[in-house]
Amino acid sequence: MSIVIKDMEMPKTCKECPFSDHEAWCLIPGDWRERYYCPEDERSEHCPLIELSQWIPYNERPPEDRQNCLVTAKALNSFYIDIVSFATDLYSVDKYDFYDKKGKPGWYFFDSNLGYVELPDVVAWQPSPEPYQEAKNDVR
């Protein structure tokens, strides 16, 4: 997606959206190549108004086991973003580094000097984004 719209109330259907042509297509500003079909009485899953940063509070719903995620974690008086993994049982990731975490869920990453490290104080997460892919030039 090419644009994220902030400070705008999310329309309930495509017909109510200012970016819809109110016929059948969503026209995304800034990128004439991206057009999505608008369903009749609902919002398309490809809606450009849905921000890429759909944070899910960790205390509401944890991710799936061994899922890589973009997380917001708390450190002292601020927050930071990182990419880590989630496990429903940290002990199953590594029984030596997480010897005291059997049956406990948690966030972790691997450090080449320290081994597996738990990341405490994660407050929200979202699935990690897809890696960047270069556009293929269309040679005619």
C-alpha cells in the first residue's frame, strides 16, 4: 500500500469512503497502479485506509506459537519497536537458555553472543511485514 491515512474516521463501507469511485473500485491517492475492488456493502480487506500498523495488545490476544512479530515493548519511560518471536512455551525453544521457563509463554530473540534472550514488557504486537521485493522491470 502506498499511503496511510491518519486522523480520519474509518468508513463502514466502501460506498462511504472518499477514495472509492462509488462504483466498484477504490482509487488510492499517490499510486495510480493500485486499485482494489470494493464490495457492495462492506469494506474490502485491501482497504488502503486500514493502517499497516494494526497493533494488537498482547494482553488481549497472543500470536501463534513461533510467530515472528513486530512488537512494541516498554523500556524505562519510553517505548520501542523490535522484531522478535513468540513461543507458547519458552522452554521448548531452548531448554538451556530458558531452563526456568517451562510452560511459560514469552517473547524471545537470538543473540550470537548471549544465545536466546527473553524480551519482557511487550505491550502490543502485529505480524511482521513482508520483506521488500524489487519491482520487476517490464521490458517490451
